[in-house]
Amino acid sequence: MFSTTLLSIKSVLDQAVAASPLAIARPTIIAVSKQQPIERIREALIAGHRDFGENRIQEAMQKWPELKEAFSGIRLHLIGPLQSNKTSEAVRLFDVIHTVDRPKILDAIANECQRQNKTIACLAEVNIGAEPQKAGVLPDDLSDLLALASRCGLLICGLMAIPPHDKPPAPYFALLKKLATRHHLPELSMGMSNDYETAARLGATYVRIGTALFGARI
Ligand SMILES: *Cc1c(COP(=O)(O)O)cnc(C)c1O
């Protein structure tokens, strides 16, 4: 059951945060609802959960406008790649974008926010392991991207990353935290089903949890 699972994840997070040397609070749990049956999502909403993550604009547009009508206070997080031709839809539907990773997309979001007269919270996605095939701005290029954001009037409030899947995540989470501190960015989106406890201990303010909350995707 969603609410029982959520409670046990919260208690793991509380213990991780209590044991951390950092003065931090329990991170916000983003329930990653991609490829989950609509009934599971409804169950989560009825249980009172409000933060959800989707990685595909198209899929999110099929599910969320109706759910946002039916339940108030939903915060929808875009955690997947954004193409500039989908920016208009993304800005309309989502409340937080975790995947700003290049000047073109930053520019497109800033323009679209102005057009829609909407402010949207953004995080910069960092390719924290500097992996060739992976999305995200390289750590060395982060300063330039943040400077551009401030020139465009786009608020970047934090950093997001997915560490290399074949290595222990802790050093990468610690590096992301260090980068965020250096740039005075309060939000840190890191940690998934397999490593959210480690991420919480190292200062995550958002953890993005799919299968550990909802079960296997369809
Ligand atoms: C799918 C996804 C998650 C959730 O993954 P789980 O392993 O199911 O918790 C988190 N972050 C991103 C970016 C994702 O695409």
C-alpha cells in the first residue's frame, strides 16, 4: 500500500538525516510516477501525497492535466530531458524543472516563462561523473550556465544529478553538494530507489523515488 511504503521510506530518511553531520531536514519525496498505472497514482494522491515526477512530457500531458483539476496543490517535477520544441508544454504543466543543462534550453524556458507570465523553479542537471553519453552540464561548465541563467532572469535554485550506475554513488553526491554550496544553491535533487538513504545523509533536499514506492513500472 502506498501510504505504508511512504511511511517506511520517511523513517529511513529521518534516520539518515539524524545521523548526518550536516544540519539538514528530511528531503521532499518526489514520487516518480512514470509508467505507473493511473490507479496507483490516484492512491498516492488520495493518501495526500503531492510531489510527483515524470520524465516524458508527452506521457505527463496525457495524465496530469486531469489529475491537477481533481486534486489541489500538486507539484509536478520534470526529471527527464527537455527538447526546446516541448518547452511551451513543459512550462505550462510542470512546477519544477530539474533538467536544465544547456544554454539553448535555458533560453527557451526563460522566453516561455515570460510569454506565459509564469515563474518556474529550475535546477541545473550536472553530468556529475562526466560520462560521455549522459545528459547534464559538465561540472566545469556549470559557472557559465548559472551566469547565463541570471542574465536571462531564470531562477536556478539547485542542482540535480544521476551518478554513474556502476560506481558507488556517495562520492558523486558529495561532489554535487560541494558544487551547490560553492554556488549558493539551496536545492539538491539526488537519490533514487537504490540510493536515497545515502543521498539524504549527504544533503539531498529532493529524492526521486519510483519503484521503491510504487512497485515495478509497466
Ligand atoms: C525513473 C527515474 C527515477 C526513479 O527511479 P527508481 O529507480 O524507480 O526510483 C529517478 N530519477 C530519474 C531522473 C528517473 O528517470
